[in-house]
Amino acid sequence: MFRGTFRQLPKGPAKVFGNCRLIHTVPKLRNVEQFTKNGIEGLYSPEGFKTAWLDYQKFLTLNLTLHTNGTENELRPPYQILLQTAKKTTEQHVFHFASQAHNNHFFFEQLSDKSSAKKTRPSRFLLERLADINLPTIDAFREQFLLAADSSFGQGWVFLVELPDKSLKILKCNNDGTPYYYGKNQSLDLNGSVDELTLDNLNKVKELAQNGEKDFTLPLLAINVWDVAFIQDYGTTGRADYLANVWECINWDIVNKRLFQV
Amino acid sequence: MYRTCGKNLPIASVTRLSSRGLSYTLPTIPLLENLRVGNQNLNGLFSNQTVNELWFKRGQHLIDHLNTLIEQNQIVGSHELNELISLSFHKPELYGVHAYASLLHNLQFFLESVKPVEGGDSAIEKASAESLLKSPEISETIPNEPSDTELRQWIIDSFGSMAEFRTLLLNSAKGIKGDGVTWLVARANHADLALRGSINKSKPDVIYSTLAVMNTYNAGIVDDSIRSGQITKLNKQKAANLALQNKEEGTTIKDQGDNLRLGSIEEAEAATLFSDRKLIPLLAIDSSSRNYLLDYGVFGKQQYLDNLWKCIDWDVVQARAPSRFRQSFDLN
């Protein structure tokens, strides 16, 4: 009897969005148990994996929960939060955690053990697109990509992105930069002397923003060049070694699928 | 004016002229050398391994890259690191030299501002995720205050109280997400010069009236006078070039009543805010993640900064400070 009445209770209130809260947690990676136990073969020790993914992602998502709780962003996933906050100067604190959480997840999704990564290859379609931007072989691309990653003076990311016209581009982002919006790519370093090329790029970004241009760039491949990604296993000066190893552990099956194909 | 011979003032970086031209060697920081020899921790702040990573490995890494770039760019003559930083600033082609030199300078400046703390409760251990949920401290009594009364009073006059200063300093450091350094600086500007009436002298004394906290990012430098307003300057230069070009080609641009236009906020700031400032760094706090990741873990930045406060060597800070200018009257 009691049960019957209970079942007939309207389910309404629970569905009202005002009562919902989104707690950001560390996303589950495909091989997370194996990685936690053994690290990523050829890239991370178990301790290094813990720092770069388990701990750091926990740090980012926990902060994201704390900072979005009770705000308009509380129901949004990191990707939407980063888009929502990218243009707001007073919300860059939130943007940082959203952008980092999204980028780091994007980066770890494409990693696998060296032995299984070896069995995957970039698709012919991807290689053709790379050839279009004057990178005829995968080694030529590796060279350019890792150079971009190793040449910045601070923390950052390097992406291979697809532009709206389907051409590819290597995009370097300083600090918590995101590939999704040109105003927050943070590709320019204005700390030292600014040359004419940088100045032109800066003015171009300003002009785009003033005209309210939209950005349809999508990332295909990312490398985390923050210290947290390598300091545990490679030390403060081990960035180059780390980058070489990351390259060996890229699961190209995942990257191939990110490229839009008709 | 600038007290350069304080007892604790560090040894300047060693410059040597080799047959190949200018090259640098890793400066000697006696405290760190001793720790390395004795295989000891920097008590209260860093483990021995971290000291090794931060200074002996990374310092050498920066020196190596700097020397390589100097050789590639064929920079000759003998320069102190500071001179090299200033002379390479306005040359985009020397950006690498400038960046490595500044990074090295900032790192050395930071590591020379700290001293080990014996005993005490500052543990060097990894923090857990729960530490993010801790309430911030609101205690008004704080450890490791500067003992020198003059410096103490200057800080209190500039920031309100020691507790406010500590909060501002550590929160500024905490606000840096990527690489960066938080500085305590002594500030002088022409407004102060005018007060003293020294503006009419051919070479006015630079006088320092207030202390301030500022952040620099990546290889950024403290000196405002060389780094500010360059974007505005470049844009003006470019516009002037364009106008000249147009004149030569005979095309004229319609005068859009530019004389009546109000400038942008950026232009106003560039014209007034930074042009007459002079800053002397007294204390550097490096809050880049590499400093705390190894000892304190991903969640340990607050713990690292709290420990760092206790390890600040105020004698060094005091030795770096210029003599203070006090207003003999109050404008308010």
C-alpha cells in the first residue's frame, strides 16, 4: 500500500534544474587501472602518471567545482565553461581550471602504452592533409610539432588543429591557452622585445575580436608541456626527453577519428 | 644611495671572457653549495633533491642555453648579467638571450632571498586534495617578521600591516598559474622628485618613497622603464611609416579631426603610468610549479608559500633596500 502511494508520487521536483549540481570529477580513462598500477609504458612511471593525471586532474576538477558552485556555470561541463568564460576578463580564474581540465583530458585520451601505440598509424587522410601544409612525411611533422612544443619559455600546450577550410595548422598555446577561440590562444609571448610579426598578429587578433568573428578551429592532437606533466619522471630539465617519449605513445587510432571525414 | 656592501649581499654572477667571447658560468650561492656538499635539505623549504633540480641542474641548463645563443649571435664584450638583460631587451632577434638571462637572474635573486629554518613546524611533505578545502588563515600574528625596525616600519606604512603585506605577497604568488615571480619592490617616481624640489637639479637624486608588490611572468623583468609601452610605440612607429609611404605615393588620407579625439585608455596609461617609475627589487618569490611539485605535490602550493614566508632572509632584503625617503609633511 505504502509502496503504491510512493510510486505515484510525482517525480517532478527532482527534475527541476535548480536542484541539480554538477560535481566535476576525474574522467575515467580507458586503461586507467593498468596505468595506475604500471604507469604508461615508455612514458610514465606509476608515480609520474599519478602526478600528471590522477592528482593534477583531481586538482583541476575540484577547483572547478569550488569555483562554479552556485554560479551560472555550475551545470556546464569544462568545455562549455571554457567557452563561456574565455571572453570575460573577471572570470579568467575559472577559465584556467576549465581550459586545463579539458586540455589535459584531451591529451591523456590519446595516449597508450608504447607497444600498443606502435601498432597504430596516422591515417592516409591525415597524412595527405599534412602534406598540404608542406609536411610531406610524418617525421617532418614530428620535427615541427616537437620543436613548437620545446621552444616556449614557460608552461603551455601545443596542438595540431583543423581550421574551418579543413586545412591543418600547428598551434602553440602559452599557459592555459585554448585552441577553440583565437582571443585565448595565447600564442604570442609579449614578455620580451616584440617584433613586427608579433605586433601584426596581435593587431589581427584585436581586429577579429572587434568584428566579433567566430572561431571554428578544432584540435586533433595535443601535447601537455606543463611541468606537472613531466617533472616527476624527467626532472626540471627533462622536457625534450619527455616530448620524444610522448611521440612514441600516441594512439593514432584516436587521433584519426578526431579528423572530420565525409 | 643603494647600499651595495651589506654583509649578506650575494656574490655577483661570475663573468669571464674566454677566447670564444662572452660566456657565463653558474653563479655561486654559498648556502646551496654547502647543502650540496653536505647532501642536506634546505630545512623548512626544499629537499636536497629539489635544490639540486632547481639550481644545479636547471641553473646549468639555463647557462648552457644562454652561452650557446651568445655564441650564435656573436655578442662580444664583457657584460654583467644585468647589462646583458637590458641591452638585449629591445632587440627581437636576441629574445632568446634576453629570456635565458632574465630567467637565470630571477632564479638567482629568488634563491638568494631564502635561508634555512631550523626546527619549527614547517614540514616538507606532499599535501592531499583536502588541503584545498582548508579555510585560509586569519591570524594577525605572523612568524618570521623582519627584525630591522626601519624596514618593518616601511612595510607597515606601505601596506597597512605585516599581516596585510604577507597576505598580498602570498596571494599574488598564488595567483600565478604558470611560471612567474612575485616581487617586493621599492618605487620611485617623478612626483616624489618634484616634492623634494630636486627636479631642477641637472641630475636629480632618485628617491624611493613606497614599497609595492608586483608579479612578472615567465622571463619577465621588473624594470618598468625599459619594458613598458612598447606596443604603443611600435604601433605609432608603424602608423608614421605608413603615413610617410602614403605621402610619397601622393595619396592623402582624410583628416578625421584627430586633434579633437580623446585618446584610448591604453594610450593614457602608457603616457602617464609607467614612464616616470623606477623600481628596485628587494625580494623575489618564485611561484612556478616546479618549485613545489617535487616536495609538496600538486596540491601543495599553499603549504610551499607558507613555508617560504618563514624562510625569507630579511637581512638580505634589507641589504638590497635603498634608503627610504620620508615626506617631511603630509599632503593629506
